[in-house]
Amino acid sequence: MALEHAIMVSLAERPGSGYEIGQQFTRSIGHFWSATHQQIYRTLKKLHSEGLVTFESIPQDGRPDKKVYQLSDAGRKALREWVESPTEPYRLRDELSVKLRAAEHGDPHVVIEEMRRHREIHTARLRLYQEFEKDDYPDPSVLTGRRLNQYLVLRGGIAVQTAFLDWCDEVIDALQARLRR
């Protein structure tokens, strides 16, 4: 997936300025596709030059005009084509896993502590996702359309974090057992 698609998804949900899109990345989209403000502005310029987005200039006092972007008809068509195109299966590319393969060449105590550190980070992320679920989707059975899709992505994030925590526990337990032997 290219950043262009993530921005187009954001604009399909609601028109916004580059800053507002950046805020949406911080709050939601960024949990699974990150981008800097500079990348967002550069990509918006590219999407505009390709005719996939339009913008309206909104005057502001003492500041440059604010550009509020929205998908053009061509942008909605391109987004639809992208959504309907096949997606390659997820490929794990994880430095921690490679380091774990080489753990015998390092201090096992250090490796265990690194696994604990990752576990803490993913525990915090899981709690955040669970708070989103509780606060934003109290009754998933009534969800439809965009809200259902957002909920399903969130559930995928919860499942990934839960599985990662289970794996961290398994690794920590196995490495500690090896140390005891």
C-alpha cells in the first residue's frame, strides 16, 4: 500500500487539510500506517497534480490560506479500483524475530529484558485499542458501513496485539527455562 491510498481513505471519510489528515493519522490510521506531516503534504500535492483530489482555499487571519482537500471523482474511482484489487498476504519483517534467531550469540538476560520491553509496549497498545473499542463501539452489533469497517480494523489490531503478547510470554518463559537448566 502506498501512502497515497491511506490519504485517499482518510479523505473518503471526511475532507480535511493536511494538518487535519495528519491528526487523523495520529489518532487512528497511524496505528497501522504512519506518515510524517511532510510526507502527507508532499503526497497531497502529488494527488492534486494527478487530479485525484481537489482543494478549496479557506482564508485565515494572519496565516496562509488553509487548503481543505477532498477526493475528486477520479480519486473516488481510483480508490474503488484499489479497494477491489488483490492484496498481497501480509509478510512479517521483524528485526526482533531475527535477533531472537541469533539469541544464542548474546546474553540471554539482555534478550529476555528486550522481550519484556516489547511486551510492555504492546500491552500499552492493546489497552489503547481496547479503550477505543469500549468507548467508540459499545454495541458492535448495530454497526454498518464505515463504522463497521473501522471496528473490524480495530478488532484486527486487538487480535494482532493479543497474539504478539502471547508470543512474548512464550519466548520469555522458554528463555528463562533455558537459563534454569
